[in-house]
Amino acid sequence: MRIAVDAMGGDNAPEAVVRGSILARDEYDVSIILSGKENEIKKILESSTSDFSNIEILNAEEVITNEDKPVMALRRKKDSSLVKALNAVKNKEADAIVSAGSTGALLGGATLIIGRINGIERPALGALIPNMNGGVALLIDSGANVDSKPEFLYDFAIMGDIYLKKAMNIDAPRIALANIGAEKTKGDKLTVETYDLLENTALPLNFIGNIEAREILQGKADIIVCDGFVGNMILKTLEGTVLELMKGLKKELMSTTRTKIGGALIKPALYGFKNKFDYSEHGGAPILGVKETVIKAHGSSDSKALKNAIRQAKICYENKLNDLIEESIMRR
Amino acid sequence: MRIAVDAMGGDNAPEAVVRGSILARDEYDVSIILSGKENEIKKILESSTSDFSNIEILNAEEVITNEDKPVMALRRKKDSSLVKALNAVKNKEADAIVSAGSTGALLGGATLIIGRINGIERPALGALIPNMNGGVALLIDSGANVDSKPEFLYDFAIMGDIYLKKAMNIDAPRIALANIGAEKTKGDKLTVETYDLLENTALPLNFIGNIEAREILQGKADIIVCDGFVGNMILKTLEGTVLELMKGLKKELMSTTRTKIGGALIKPALYGFKNKFDYSEHGGAPILGVKETVIKAHGSSDSKALKNAIRQAKICYENKLNDLIEESIMRR
């Protein structure tokens, strides 16, 4: 299997991306196509390994950044690492793409360059949220679509279900609808109508009803379905709260000699705790509903996170996730 | 000033409510009308004080709980502590109402029994979110309305502005729109159109643009405007994350002898930290847009939180908040 990797995407690119790609090649028996500035990539490669088998460089002189407007950048920066990697997948020179760069550009490119699966109106971005029990939940859509219709959310549930079954080996994933109350009648027009669709589906979906935002970290659901505006609010509130609390806690621990000693004693425990929320363990976020395998690695990915994102791409591809999604969508 | 207090509302009612009411009477020179089961209230009163001046009991034999359907309960439980307190305000026997009971029932009753301010289509629930700098932000709407129109959000901003200026003494409150990106063009139909209204207002609103959910705890805005579905998601994700992190941290600290000793050393620092997120300091959440002063105290209010909620009611009433809201709404 050949995986196109956007070597220039992410906070730690190209260094962490190239090193993560080497790790993945060694561990997972995949071929890597590194898309990006050849000179820079070569230098990192040569300083990291003496085995260059199954690694290829696709030279691209431009980089799409988070500051670029996604659609415009895709159109104008034809010689960017992302556009070249996307085209490699489109032209069947690669079987999947992994990028830790701009989410908007990857989403846009996945839809505009690779294209949607038949029957899917809106591809969605799934984000893996760790919970306190050591498990994860897939939040879908976590930010690709706003002003969703109930039919979109229904498709998100179907795609998420296949993803968890095939890519994460969860038998009958519990699907919940993010809502402001537990009862069926609660919520806005979108959630009330989506509830109906999920409750009356002919597909074997394990729909468990509504989940309130307060319960998200409790591990009650494997898939949390919502509009992308709502998903973004949930995800960013969660990330911001964890970040600010950890920062605040650190500050408190540095405030007196007493707390400094206490802090030193609990440091290993704190690290264990922090690891529960470690993105690098969980690899990347799948963009579901497009014709090929597309994995968005976290922007701050280190080489380990990148390696795990590549593993995810491999699993999705080998399990023919997109074929299964297309089949389910035909039957819905 | 006379304040009707729903003595049976909240997790710690009637005990904490009655005691908080006594504290408020002693501190703020207000008369309290305690609505609820006379026998129970009397017992707590007699065991707490020997001074019964400016405290009156309004007997009500029924209680509306969180399990009741709000509108149905308001209609059927005419002899409930909440309905009687609301009617006391409606009939000008009280100047304000404070309740720590069912949010839905208080919201419904505020609109159905007390009534909306002229020109306001949707009253809103404001929630005070503490931030890491020791300040707070008003999240409005935090859950009263779903499927909002841009005009509703515009009114939420106007009401929040007056509330912060008059009830919290903030000069030119920074108003931000909860959104998925910083740029004006980001968001769903609702936020894009609301942005336009807020940017082009003729009122002296200090609109600072969009705020992302990740920044909410950073103290960048004084008022965060959003639809109630979105506000509920933000608020509950935040509460759930703080709660689960604190639980998880506690567990880690109890895991070994070493962490137990460390935990003991940092305990005071942890408490100081936790206090930043202490609701009891900030009193209650105002329901804005109804004709009289209505304050929702947190469900888990202790006597101190209840006392602070009563103080808030007093401040709103004495500053003629509702008159100011009506004036602004006429000019918008």
C-alpha cells in the first residue's frame, strides 16, 4: 500500500512528519510518498535512516498554511505539498493521504480534488475524543459542515458506525446524538428530526438516544453525532478547558515551596493523567464520505502521532471502509 | 424591596434556601417572601434565627421538580412554591423572584406568568462563566431558546450589555459572538447574519467580533452571544470537563503513597484553584427579557450562593434593568 504524506503540514513539519513516516514504513509495511520540498525532506531522511526503500519524494515547492483561505489556496498553490499529495491519490499513484496541515484545506481538497462517495452529500470530519476511562469517542461532524440537515447527520452516524467497527474494532458502537436533554422531544429542529431518522433506521445502528454535553467525557457513547458548528464548539471548549486547567494547575503548583514539593511528588501521576488526553496515541481524524482514504493528523503531531495516523490510513484502506460506506448509503 | 424566594427549589432546599434568605435579609436590607411548605420552612427558620422580621412565608404544598415537564407542571401544580412565587411577582406582592429549582419551569413561568418585555421576542438565560483570570463572562443564551434567529441574538447582546453595565459595573463590556473562526465570514447562517447586525448597530455596543470556543476561559470577552443550543453545549462541556478532570486528578492523587503525600501538600493550592470555578461566588443566572427581575440560582446552591443570588436580584431591581432593556430595544 502506498500512502501520500503531506510532509510540510503541521506545527512540527517537515521534521516530525518525515521521521514519523520512516517509523511507519518500518513498522507497518507501507510505501510512503513524501510530498514537499525535496531538499529539506532529503536532509531529514539522510540524517534519520540509511534505508531509503519504500520512501519516495514528490517535490512540491509551495506550502498551504493555516493562514491561507482553503479553497483559494487549493486553486492557486498547485505546486503545494498538499495539492500534489491529493492529486497523487486522485490519480491512483497513492492509496491514501495523511496531512497534519490546514484542516480546511484538507477538507476542501478531499471534496474538490478526490470527490465525494456516491450518495454522500456532505463529507464529515471525525475527531477522536479521549474519555476518562481510557477509551475514545468519535465526534462527527467536528467541524466540516454548518447548517446541516437531518439527512447529513444520519449519514454521519452511518459513516461513523462503519469507521468504529472496521478501523477501531468496536462491535456495535453506541451512537448518541449530542443534545440539550435526554428526552426524544428535546433539542432544536435538527436534532429532533435526526432522532427520528436514527430511531427508525433500517440499518443495524446501535442508536442509544441523546447525550448531553456534560456526559461526553464519561464514555457513555462511542459515536457522538452533531452538526459541525456544534461539534466544533464541543471539541474546542473541551480542548480549551483541559489546556487552561492544566496551565492554571501548573501555576498553582509553582506558587509556594510547599506546593513545589507536592508538585514534584505528584509529577508522574500528573503525566499519566495527561496521557489520557494525549492525541498522539489516537492518531488522526478521518475525513469520511470521500472516495479515498483521507486522514487529518493533529496539527501538533510529533513523529509518533504521525506514525499512528499512517497506521489509521492503512487500516481504513485495507478494510475497504469507503466501499462499505457506499454500500450502507445505498441501503439507507 | 421584597423578594420572593422559591424555598423548595434546588438540591439543598429548603434548608440552604431558607438560611441563605436569612443571610441576605441581614446583609442587604431586603424583605423575603419564602414560598413553600410552611411547616418545613418554619422549622428551619426557628432553628436558624430568633429575628423573624422582614421574613414572610407564602404557603405552597406542591413542588415542581426537575423531572416534571415544565409547561405542564406550571399549569397543573398551581399550589407549587414556584408558581406561587411567580404569581406574587406578577401581582406586585414581590419585586423579584429567585429560584434554584428547575430551569425549564422558571424560564417557562417567567414568560407565561410574568410576561415578556415589549419588543422582546425571546427572553434568554444568561450564565456567568468564570475564567482563569478571576473574572467572569456572561454566556447568553445559555439554554432558553433553540433555532434562534439573528434578531434574537442581537437582543441577547443588548440585554447582556445592560446587565453587565448595571448589575456588574463593567463599563463597556466586550461583546463577542461564539463562532467557529475569527473571520467575519466564518460560521453558520445564524452567526454570519448576527455578525452583520452587531457590526452595524446604532446602539453603543462594544462588539469585538467572533470568539472561538477554545478562547472562552481566557477572559477575552465579557459577553458571549449565541443560540441556546450552542450555549448549552459550551456550558455543559465546560462543566463536564472541569468535573471529570477534577475527579480524575483526585483518583491519580490517591493512587500511591507518594502521590498521597504530594496531594496533601498541594491541597490548599488545589482548593484555591477550585474556587475560581466556584458558582457560589457569582450568585445566579439572570433571565433577561421578562418584565420583572428573575434570577435562577445554581441547582446545587448552598446558603452563600443563594444569598448572592438575592443580592443580584436586588441590584437588578434597584438599577431598573428592565426599564433600560425596554428603552434600548425601542431604539434598536
